Amino acid sequence: MTDAWMDGCPFCRIVRGETDTRILYQDDLVTAFPDIRPIAPYHFLIVPNVHLESVNEVEPAHEAALGRMFSVARRLAEDYHVTHSGYRLIVNTGPHAGQSVFHLHMHFIAGRHMPFRA
Ligand code: 5GP
Ligand code: ZN
């Protein structure tokens, strides 16, 4: 991935604090923020701070960040009181899955019934 492309990556820009996106959580490994086009009352994105295009670029060195993404999902569920009502975590990868932003991200979706089942 070229530096020039990363400069334009919308999620890298959010991670670097270059936008007015509301940051829900950030640490040394991951950042969480609201999806700009929410499909549910609670629709957040959790991303590794490092630029990975998709799961296809994941290596063992990234496991700490990927594990942290799940810890943050649990934390968001508690913060927004959906631990028991439930939530869905989605990582779209590639064209068939409809991935549209090529910085790996986990959708956190909650607050309504989700009839579609994988
Ligand atoms: P994908 O389809 O790649 O899994 O999901 C990308 C998601 O990123 C979409 O739900 C879209 O609404 C969201 N998104 C795209 N650009 C931005 C942005 O600049 N800011 C935020 N907060 N969300 C974005
Ligand atoms: Zn990026």
C-alpha cells in the first residue's frame, strides 16, 4: 500500500484525528467511531490504527490489534446497554461481501432486530 493512498484513506485520516468524526474509543492499537451512514440505532466501526486493506493482509503481528477490536466491541456493547439484547459484528472482505472502504474495519451493529442470517 503506497503512502500516497494511505494519506487519502478516510479511516487513516480519522485515526490520525484529521476529521471532525466523533471518536468513541481510541488507544494505541484501535479506534472506534460512528458509521457515517448508520443502518441501525447503534452502528459503529472499529478499526486497527495500522492501515490494512482487508483481512487478506492480516499477519500474526496484527493479532494484538485484531483481538483488541473484539475487546472494544464488548466495551461498546456495555456502554450502549446492548450486551443482552444483542449486536452483530461484521467484517466485509472483497467484492462479493460489498467491502467499500479498504481499511480493515469491524461493523458493530445493534439496537434493532436483524432478520438476515449468515
Ligand atoms: P464496508 O461496506 O466497506 O464494509 O463499510 C464501509 C462503511 O464505512 C460504510 O458503512 C460507510 O457508511 C462507512 N463510511 C464510509 N466513509 C466513511 C467516513 O468517511 N466516515 C465514517 N464515519 N464512515 C464512513
Ligand atoms: Zn487506512
